[in-house]
Amino acid sequence: MGKKKQKIVLPPELPPDIPEDEVEVSDDDLQFIKENRSYASLLSTLDTHSITKHVTRVADAKDDALEKLYEKRMQKNALKKEKEETGLQVDRADALPIKTLDGKLHYRTATKTVSENDPSEEGTAEDVNADEGMVKLTKSEKRAKLKKMKKEAKKQGKEMAKTEVEDTPQAAVLAEIKEDLTAEEAFESKKCKLAELGSALLTDPESNIKLLKEMVQISKDNNHTIVKLGLLSLLAVFKDIIPGYRIRLPTEKELEMKVSKTVRKMRYYESTLLSAYKVYLQRLMALENKPLFQHVAVRCICSLLDANPHFNYRESLLDATVRNISSTNDAIRKLCCSTIKSLFTNEGKHGGEVTLEAVRLIADHVKAHNCQFHPDSVDVFLSLSFNEDLLKYEKKEEDQKLKNKNSKKRKNMEASNQLVENDRKRSRQESISKTREEVEADYKAASFAPDVMERRQMQTATLSVVFETYFRILKHTMQSIRVRPEANAGALSTAVEPLPLLAPCLKGLAKFSHLIDLDFMGDLMNHLKALASGSSYSGNTSDKCSKCLTVSERLQCCIVAFKVMRNNLDALNVDLQDFFIHLYNLVLEYNPGRDQGEVLAEALKIMLCDDKQHDMQKTAAFIKRLATISLCVGSADSMAALVTVKNLLQKNVKCRNLLENDIGGGSVSGTIPKYLPYSTDPNLSGALASVLWELNLLSSHYHPAISTLASGISSMSTAHNQVLLSKTSPQLAYKEMSLDQELCFTQQSGSIKLNNKRKRTNGPATSPSIGSTTVMSSFDDNELQRKLISHFMVHHDIKENERLRKELDRTALSPQLYEQYKKQKKQKKRS
């Protein structure tokens, strides 16, 4: 049943309006009023005088008088406004302004004072008094008047306060000091708050995990130092409390299930940790683009990635690190490169997955930038290590699988001969085998180390991406070389595209040459041959093409070709004669101040010293050219060249005929009777028809080591020193000589400084000082060199002795450990 509607009672209708003329008063009405006079006492008590006061219009006043009254009031209001706007009794040009400390001008103002004897003012007062009798203010007008008066009072108070502050300029200074003090107090309080929150989280992270949100909020402060301190504090906290596993948040079904308090608490801890970590990473990514916070943000990103590469959101961290690996800032670039190298070397933390992701990201960046990247970005590939034993493990697993199949076949044959077992036993065995397989699968999933097959797949994928990057760089280099000779000679020097990634690419190919697939060997050797010649094709050689690559890069191509050949000697059959021709021509183009001497020394060692035997004509050509070049280069380069010359002379006895002083050259001139020094082919130079007269000049070299070595080569003596030098390689000789040059330079600079100090103290005296050349010339260079050699030999023997002692201690400790292991095993068996 619905509710009943309530009836609405309407009010009674009003009586009709009747005009006063039609109203008739009867005798009955008069009698009723007389009888009930007491009820009409209200009308008799009305105060007519007070009513007339509140009435604005007087009954006897006329309309003209009222209009005049309103006009007077309007005029008075206009006069008041003019006085308030000007407020001056004196003209501005006559009044002197006041200049405050801020540099603003203020004019003095004065209000008019009403004089007691002023007749005009008296007249106005009389008019006002007269008006009061005619017109009265209403309540709304009174309220507006009061509001105006209050506003004026407030304005006057503010103006007085301003004038007081202007009169006392120290108040502004005090206010600034107070603001600075409050800012310092707030800074110290925020620092203390960060320290308290961080210590609380480190002591008990599970119960104080909510404090992470407060620390993240403090790191969003307006103060730059507070932001940096907050980011670094959060970095220290996260590095300590992040678990050693990847957090997986529960699904909706798992959240609906009933769990214990410990599980609920762990879920809350993990969810809050992950949310705070996500907000922190978003903050770091936002601050990475700002130059003021870039270094701190990149440092936090690299530290988190290096410490916890297994944790959530590692993809964003790795992307940011690789993005800054080619930064123009040296500190940021070195930090990112060191982080990537540590990830490559410490694959036990992540199982190799991060290595593959990082290599792919670097390859994508190289491709996107068209090989115009910083060399350090590709140089990090040299820190990679590939396990070659994984192939052996794969073969062993295949053999075991074959054995298991054969054993199963044999068992099935034997079982067919025997009686058939019961169905229950078969089902039981099947269930046992299924449970074993499930347990093995769970164990593999829970184990931190990946499977051997997975590791092999990741390693092959990483290796393929690395070689893909290297071959892309080589292809880009070949394309750039093909384009450059087509340009004009003037445009060639101005619009030359740099090749920053060629040097690290060649180093990587030299290191991982034994892992290159044989299908790519032929193309790789052709490319290296073309790059060593400096042209786009192996047959084209010109001056324009030779300017495309530096001498060091072309020498590096020759080194890579020889390393590839030696690592794959059984599988390749390639003639390396072209590379010897390139080396023979590059020795003349070598410039010590422009090119790298270490690369030349390495090329001489690998191409000339490491091979057992060479052609006699080619060997003589190299001996003659290296002896000639040693006259024009520095001491370190000439030492490497002379060591190579001595090595070649010791291996090829017939080439010692170059040391004879025949008038027409050596006694064995060969097929070419005359020496051609500018020949591009060493086999056609006819070096056997020449004499090593350069050794006579080198025997009087300013450096004692070079002079002794040259004189020893010319006489081919078998002194102890000569035997020691013959065993050294050109690389080692170059390094030792460069170190000696640095030591001599430091000694000379120290002596010059000491000499200058003595001259300043003694004045213009002509007496020889301690740092003068006369005292330095008294030292015997040979004696000093002999003492230094003996000192470093003793130092080397000490280091070798320490190494041997460590190995002896390790070998002596191993049987003791084995005996302890046996004892523990026996105790376990007894227990």
C-alpha cells in the first residue's frame, strides 16, 4: 500500500478591496468600538514625534528645497574627493622629496587643518547642521561610511609603517638575516631528518619500510643540496635492503586467498619497497636530463645497476647507462663504461642475461648513430669473456643421451623376454619418474646458475651481436673510403668524416679472432687488405686513398690479419705477401709525433720477429729500411727498430753480408745488382747490394743504450748484454725506452727547478750551482744505467720469489685440506 496524500489547506481569501468613499460606517460599528475601547489602546500609545524624526521628508517642505539640499550634498562629496586625491597644501615643484635606501623618491604630504576662525568652514558647519534637520542618514549609508573610515585608517597605518621602515634601514638587513637563519635551520633539520630515516631503515627495514616514502618526498625539495643528499641517502638504503631475488607482486586470485600474518607482512614489505623504488627511479630519470643533477643521477643509476643487476626495473637502468656511455662529459662516460665492464666481468650476479641485453643496446646505439660514437662505447667489448668449454659440455651431454637410449633399448629387449609385471607396479614406476622430472625442473628453475644449454645460447647470441657490430663498423669504413676519393682535393681536407670506432673494432677482432666463423674469414681478410692499403679495393692504391686512414690504423689492420691467420692456421690458406708490402711502405710513412709507436712495435714483433724464417731478399729489405728509419725517429722507436734488425740478422745468417764494407755493396747481391731505396716491393728493392752504413752513425748516438746496441750489431758480439737484448721483443724495448725517457725528463725538470731556485737566492753569481750543467755532466751515464739495471733486476727477482713462495704455500696447504676433508667425512659416517 502506498502512502496517503496529505490534504493541503489553503489560507482564506482576502476581502475585496473597497475604496474609502464606498465604506459606510454603521451604528453597530460605532457601538462595537465604544464597547471594546481597551483593545484599541495600542494606537493611543504611538509616539508621533519619534516617527517624524526617522522620516526623510517633512510634510510642510517643498520639492525645490529638497532638490537644493541634494545638490549641496553632491558638491560637498566632490570637494572631499579632491582633497583626498591631492592631500597637499604645497605644490610638488616647491616641496623637497626624500630619497630612501632603495632609490625611490617620496614627497611629503600635509593635510589641511580646519582653523577655528575660518568663516567658510563655519558656514559649512552651519549648512551641515541645517541639513541634519532636513535629511537623516539611513542605516545602509551609515554602514558604508563606517567602512570608508576603517579603510582610511588602515591605509594611514600602512603608510606610517612604511615611513618607519624607511627611516630605519637596519630593519631590512635584520629581516634578511632572519630569513637566512631560518633557511639554515631548515637545511640542518632536513639533513638530520634524512640521517634519522636512513639509520632507522638500515636497522630494521621491515618495520620501518614506510619511511621510504618520506625520504623520497624530501628528495623533491627545492634546495639543490638537499635533493643531492636525498638521492645519495636513498642509494645507500636501497643498496642495503634490496633482496637477492626479483620481486613478483601477487595476482588478484592470490590476494583473495587467506594467508598467514607473516606472508601478509612480507607482501606489504615487498609492495612498498617496489613502489618506492619505482618512484626513486622515475626521479632519477627526470633529473638525468638536468645538467645540475646529471652527475649525481648517473652515479646513482650506475651504482644500483652494478650492485643489483638481478632486481626489478633493471632494463630502465641499463638503458640509461648505455645512453650515457658516449657522453661528452668525461666523468659520466668513464662511470658508465666502468659499470658496463663490471657487468661483463661479474656474470655470476645475473647469469649472463644483462650482458646480452647490454651488448644489444650498444649495437643498436652504434647503428642509430651511423658509427659516429665515442671509442669507449665499443672498447667495453674487450672486457667480455667467452667460455670455450661449453662446446665440450654439449658433446658430453649428447654422448650421455646416446648411452641412455642404448641402455633403455637393452632393458626393453630384456623386459620383453621376461614376464610382464603387474599394472600397479608399472603405474607406480611411471609416477616416480614423473615426480623425478618435476623435481629436476623445479630445481633448475630455482637454481641461480643457468643451465649449460642456456649459457651456451646466450654466449652465442652475445658473440654474434659483437661480431655484427664489428663488421658494421668495417662496412661503414669501406663505404666512407669509397666516397672520399670521389671528392675534390679541396673538399677532402675540410669535409672528412671521422672514423672513431675503427681502432677499437680492430682491437676486438684481434682479441676474438679465434672465435670468428670460417665462413666470414675470406671476406674479412679482403676487407683488412683493402684497409691496410688505404683504398676501397685491394688493387687500388693512391695518395688520396692513403690519406683516408692513419698509419696506426693501417698497421692495426696488418696485425689483425696475422692474428686471424695464426689462430686459424689449419683452416685458411691465404697469402700474406700483400701485408708485408704494406708494412714495408708504412715504415716510411711513420711519424713519431702523429702515430702510435706501440702499434709499430707490435707489428714488427708479430710480422717479423715471431715468424721463424723469411725470404732472404725480403729480410734484407726490412733490415735496411729499419736501420734507415732509426736515424730519423726518437730513441724509443729506434730501439724497437734495432731490436728487430738484430733479431732478423740472428735468424738469417746470409743477411749478415750487409755488415761487410765492400765497395760495390754486399758480397751476395742477388738477382738485383743495385739497391732501389724507393721501391714499394721489398722483394724488388735489391737490399742485398747495399751496406748497413747507418750502424756506424748510430754507434755515436746520444743515447748510450742505442749506441751500444748499434755497435754490438755491427760486430755481432755475444756479450751478456747483447744476449739479453736479443731475447727482448720490440714491444718490450719500446716500453722500457719510453719509461727511461719519462724518468730522464722528470730528473731534468727537477734539476732545472732547483737551478732556478738557487739563482734566485744567490743572485747573479757566476759560480756553478747544484743544478747546473757542469755538475750534471760529471755523472757517468753508463755507470748510472748499470746501477739502475742491477737495481731493477734485484727488484724483479724479489717479486718472482714472492710469487713462487705463494704458489708453494698453496701447494702445501692443499694436502692439509684434503686430510681435513677425510676426517670430516669419517665423522659423518660414524654419526
